[in-house]
Amino acid sequence: MVSRVDTTSETAGQGLEANKDAVRSLLAALTDRRYGEAAALMTPDATWWMLSRRKAIPIAIWLKGYESQTEPLFPAGLRLEPSAFTAEADRVAVQAQGIGTTAAGHEYHNDFHFLFEFEGILIRAAWEYGDTVHAQQVFG
């Protein structure tokens, strides 16, 4: 009797790793202020949902807002450092820290949870959850 090897889970696992790598690339591009590269990792109609707004924002608007807010607030940059990933089907969840020094000299070290949904190899939606109390303490 010839045994057959099921490669479906292996192929799916490779897709999940590719999705996690795309999320790593996105967070690195945002950290390095490479906004064009960040946009290229997302579908043109992608959205970003934020806890502070409680609604999905088109990615072009979110990226412009992210750039216009973080650059003056964090002159030396805001590092987004992922620490743990969970991936299943077309979704990747990641815990991350946002670390930086504000223009006023305050240390910012926020904890985030992001959920990314994929369409093929591109991110089509993102949800961002951060510690709003810490943000309020740092920024007033």
C-alpha cells in the first residue's frame, strides 16, 4: 500500500508564515517612516480601525494621519516592535510595543494588539488596540 502525504497543512503553514512576514515588514516600514512601502503591503481599498476612533479609515487617509501625527510627536521616530504572533486562515494577530521619546522628552512605551486580515498576499484590513490610558498620561 502506498501512503499519501497531505501537504495541504504544509502549504497553509507557508502562507501563514508569509502573512506574518508581511506584518513584520509593515511594522518595520512604519518604524522607518517608509510610508510608500507600508502602503504597498496593503490593498488599495484597505482600512485601518482604531480604538480611539471606533471606525474603519481608508488606508491612504490613515497613513497620512499617522505620518502627520507621529513625525512631530516623535522626532527620533516611533519603533513598533512585535513580540508575539498568532496566525490562522487569512488573519494575523500580533502583540507589539510602540517605543519612543516624545518631542517634550517623555518616554512612550505603549502596548498594542493588532489584527490584520489578508486578501491574498496583501493586508486588506487592520484593527489597532492600544493602551489609551498610557497615551493620555504621556500626551495629556
